Amino acid sequence: MASNQLPDILDQTESADEAIRPGLLRRYLHGGRIAVFTLTDISSAIIDAWAEETIAHVVGHPADVPCLLLHDVSRHNLVLTPYGRQRAADVAQANPEVSGRAAILLPRGASGVLLRMFINHLKQQSGGREQQAFLTKRRALIWLEEGLTGLPPTT
């Protein structure tokens, strides 16, 4: 992929949800500039698929364009397992030269509090990408959209 190119999805403002596998969806917003990963299951297979897809996205991302990600783990039944923590660390450490932002949409309640503590720990491992936890999708997207500032419009 050339340094100034983004995924082929660029000709659309928003893509439809793509089921990577049951329990994991991907969607692109703002003409492919924001990738949204939604997890509805925390089985090892889903965690692996999420980590692999996210790492592939970050590794293939142009170095001169901020990588903007939203990880939606807000489903009430999701908890962070030790395996999930390790794979999240793998994602945070992938291609640290790529700048950008990763917003994590958390569930409300005790599991969200625990996830927020873990995210604060991951911030030290994420290289050039900022990470922030949110309880509402609206606030997460506003924060990610701020990362679009200064980028040329998609055509």
C-alpha cells in the first residue's frame, strides 16, 4: 500500500458492518479513516480474530496518516480475561511508529472500571498512538474525529 493510500473503502463515507466472524464486526467511518471493531463475544477464537485483524490494519496503515480505531467492548457480558489482556497488549505494541488514536468503548459498571485500569496500563506500551476509554460511543467518536483535523478530505 502506498504511503498516502487508505483502504479501498475510501469512496464511501460509512461502510456496512462486516462480520469477520460471529462475535466480531468491523465497520469503516469517514471514508475508511476510522476503523470500528465491535466484539460481542470474548472466546479465544474471537479475541484472536480481533487481534489479528487489528494488527493487520495497523501494520498496513500508511505511516503518514493517523491510524484511528474504535474498539467497542461495551456489551454487558464482556469481561477481560488474562488471554484477552495479552492479546490487547500485542495490539497496543503493533507498529509503534504509526501515530493515531484508539478509543475503547467500555461497558458501564465494575467490568468497565477494571477495563479502564488495564487501558491506563496499556498506554505505556502503545508507541505513537494515544488510547482513551469512553462510556459513550458519541464521545469516543468525537475524540477520534479530532484526529482527522488537518487531513485532506476523501474523494
